[in-house]
Amino acid sequence: MAYKVLGQVAAAATTAENLYTVSSGSSAVVSTIVVANRSTSARTYRLAVKPTTGTTLADSHYIAYDVSIAANDSAALTMGITLASGNVIVTYASAASSLTFTAFGSEL
């Protein structure tokens, strides 16, 4: 088991964007997700875990919703999320070109 960067996304728009999708036949443990605010203004973010690729994002999938992050700051969320094949971590930023999301963990 090797720990690595599982996914990174610089939010390009105020829409849901996939951060990481577990490969077919694999599982994963996401130890930490870091959210970095590259803006000089406070922003908010959302994180969700969809059970499978292609599933419509629903209210029940959110693990963080409209959480505020200060200007030029970052937040490390250590959660130990376990994911099965096809599960997807989805991000959302309140402003385009301001937040970066990085997921760290291991694929099994």
C-alpha cells in the first residue's frame, strides 16, 4: 500500500467538479483532503462522496457544505474516507479560479 496524491483540481467554475474517482476493481482510503484558498477574499466550498460514477449528486452525498475558508488560507480535513470501486469525490467552489482541492491517500 503506497500513499500518494489521489487527485487535484483547481476549481475553474462554480459547478460540481470531480476530484477523484476510484478505479474499477480497486478501493481507496482518502486520509486527508486539503482545500487551499488562492484568493484575497473568503470563499466557501462543498465536498461530496457519490456512491458510483454517473449517479446524480444528491443532498445525502455531502460531507461538507458551504464551509467558509479565509482569504489566502488552507484547511486540512483528515477524515479517513473509505471508498469502493466507482465512488467519486466531488468538489464545489463558491467562486471560479479561487480554490484548489487535493486528496491524499492510498489505493488498494
